[in-house]
Amino acid sequence: MNIVTKTFDGVAIEFVEFEPVNREQVSQVTRDIKRHLAAINARQAVAPAKAAAEYAKQVSA
């Protein structure tokens, strides 16, 4: 049993390795994590712009 820490785009994931795993499964999980992080980052980037647009709309009304 090994405790392994991997970092994906600045997010540390810690897991326990009990047995060898299929490399393709690991690659798929890695891709899924990166896709989810990209979606989270995109939403965080859009939120301030939406807030500014809403504020501008209220101020001009």
C-alpha cells in the first residue's frame, strides 16, 4: 500500500495505491479532472463580467 500525491493544475490529489491500475483508466481520470478544472476556471472567469454587466444595467436604469 502506497500513499501517492499527484498534482493536477495546482490541485493536489492524494490517494492510496493498493494494486496496479490500468494506465488507460488513469489517463481517463486525469483527462476528466483537467476538463472539470477548466470548466470551474471558466465559470470563475465569467462571474465578475456577469456581475459588472448586471451592475451597469441597474445603474443605467
